[in-house]
Amino acid sequence: MDNETKRAESLFLAGEFAESLSLLKELAKDPANGRDQYLLGLFYFYAVEVRWNGDRFLELVDSGWRAGDVLSGFFILYRDGEGNKKEMTEKYVEHMKKLLPMAKAGDPFAMRQIAILYERGLGRKINMDQAYDWYVRSAEKGLCLSMADAGRIAMDESFSRYDPKLAFTWFLKGAALGYHEAELRLGDCFYGAIGVEEDKEKAATCFERASNHGNGEASDALGTMYVLGDGISQDMDKAYEFFTKGAEQGSPSCMYKLGDCYLYGRGTEINYEKAMDLYLAAWDKGNVPAGRSIGRMHLLGLAKNSDASEGFRWIEKAADTGDIDAIASLGDCYVNGAGTEVDEEKGRTLLEEAAEQGQAEAICELGELALRDQDGDGAVRRFKEAAAQGYPRAENFLGLCYATGIGGTRNLRAAEECFRRSDAQGDPDAKLLMQQYLNA
């Protein structure tokens, strides 16, 4: 390895990513520099300082492999790993034989590849203890990528040496180098009290740093915290800002939630066309909830050239994936004949399926059906169950039951409490119900 390659590698290990990237871009212009091709490829594969680019990564490791770089060969093997199982196992075994001398000589990147082989069972049985030990050895040599993976395994409750405090320490070290994945996981630790006391303000700070380093998952986490006011002040403008950033970073979840911003006017003006475009983009990238939203826009007449039957088809597609919210919506379609013929039995079955998994809308709708069937006790039981999850529509119906004595004795104080909880969540019907039933 020549001196310039060593310098680029040292810069990477020190967290001087921008300088390392700039140097490697120059060094990799020479196709004979296989190690440089590999190192530059890592930037694109792990989205460090650049957007993730799988095509560019493969182009670089292909070039590195042709130049004889052993580390590049791992990714070529993995890419072409659909062949004969015995043959591929033998190839991974041969690759391990080439890696071991490099790892023993102190190469953190070779150590990391050995860890991956053990973790994924490539050429050998899965062995998480061995995987973890090799990630740790690599991390101790300063490789931030391995710090994040050592932490990830240590915080897995199924791991034999589960140690959330140690996981937190590894994430802290990786975050100190500015690696976005470690910053994200450090935020998860502060958010969920994993190996450290809960501190959602610190979690938000970690998520923001990871977002600024290009991590779409962190943008999603922080945007959601701003929507809910979860540990930080509710701020729809900030939520819109981070969902926009995450969508640009390629996060399907952020595309979906940015669609919600345009649909409901969160931090921006309502724009149904933009909402639909974002839902479609999110669906194309595998975000299932977006399919339900596309369907509902058609059913509510908010889509361009809205078509109720098209709305039903989208909700059915989302429900076919097992998405519980879509199953609840599909049940609603059958009960009310939205985009399809009424089939109340089928609809109730779907609503019950969703309700058993705690889906609040389905539980509330079953309460409404119980009201229609003059089953006051059943209705109140369902509304209480959904209201306990903070579902405002259920609070309204529960308040109505208390105000009129359905399912028990009238209780105007309890009715008011229900309506006020719904109003606090922004439900537009709550004040009207208070005026109608309580003269409030």
C-alpha cells in the first residue's frame, strides 16, 4: 500500500471523511489502484459524505477486483452468490483464507469482512460471538463502520453477551467520529433508555446530526418527534423540514410522511397533487401505508380523476401485505360499500382482525356498529378501548354515550372530559358535541 493510500485510509479512520474522499477520488482514477477503488466504494455504499449509489459502488469494487484487491472480491462474491451452494461456500472459505493474514497484520477492513462472513453464515455457520469479536477488533483499530455494528449486536437482546451499556459506548465512539449510523443509534439509545437514561432532547440532537450527515432514517425519527411533540416542542414547520430532507435522502417513510404534510397542511399549504405524487413514490419504494393513503384519497375525492373503485383496489393491495391499518380500511370499505359492494359480514371479519391487533379505528368502528345494533354495553366497551389509545373519534362517541346514558347512567362530567380530550387533539367535532349535549 503506497503512502497516499495509507493517508487516505488514516483520514477515514480519524473521521476526516471529506478529506479522505477528496484524496481517494484522485487516487482511484488509476484503475491499477485496487485498494483505492475499494475504499472509495465504501463512501458510496455506506453513504458517507455522498448519497448512497449502488451502481457507483459496484463499478468501483469491480475495478478494484480486476486490479487484484482482495477486499473488493468479497462484494463481488456476495453479488454473484446465487450459484451452486457448495461452490459458493468453497469460494467464501478461500476468501477467508486470504483475509486472515491481512486481519492478523492489523487491517481493520479485513477484520470487518471476517465479521460479516460469520454474521451472515457465508462459507461457515452463523456465529454471532465470532462476528461480534471481529467487529470489536476492527472497531478497536478505529473503523467507525464496525463501531456501529459492534453496538448493534451488543444491544440485541437475543445475543448471548447482550450489553446495552457497551452498545451505547460503541455508538458514542462512532458518533464522535461523525458516522451517521452511529449517531442515529446513539439517538435511539437516548430515546429508548438503552444503556443510558432516557433523554429525548439528546436523542433529537443525535438524530439531527445524523440527518445533517445524510441519514434518512434519522430525518424520519426527528420529523416524527416534531409532529407528536414527543420530548420536544411540537413544531409542524420543523417536521416538514426534516421530512423534506429525508425524502431527498431517499427515505420512503419520509416520502410518505411528507405526503401527509401536504394532505393535512402540516408545515406547508395543502396540496393534494403533491401528496399523491409523494405517496406513489413511497409505495414504489416499498412503503405499504402509502397505498392505503392513495386509496383513501380516491375514496374521499381528493385525487386527480378520483375513482372510488380505484381507491378500493389500492386499499386492497395494501391490506394484502398484512398492513393492519389497511385491513381496517378494507373492512370499512366492505361495511359501507366504499368502492365495492356492501358485504357487512366480510367487513366485520376484517375489522375484528384489525381490532384484535389493537387498531384503534377498527375498534371504534366496531363500537359504531354496536351502537347501530342497539348494543350499548358493547359500544361503550369498544369506545373505551379505542379512547385509551388516544383516538379522538372514540372519545367523541364515548362522550356521546355518557351524555345520553347509552350503556349505563348519564354522566355529564365524564362526557365533558371525553369531549375535551378530543378537542385537545384537534378534533373539529368535539366543540360542536359539547355545545349540543352540554351547552358548553
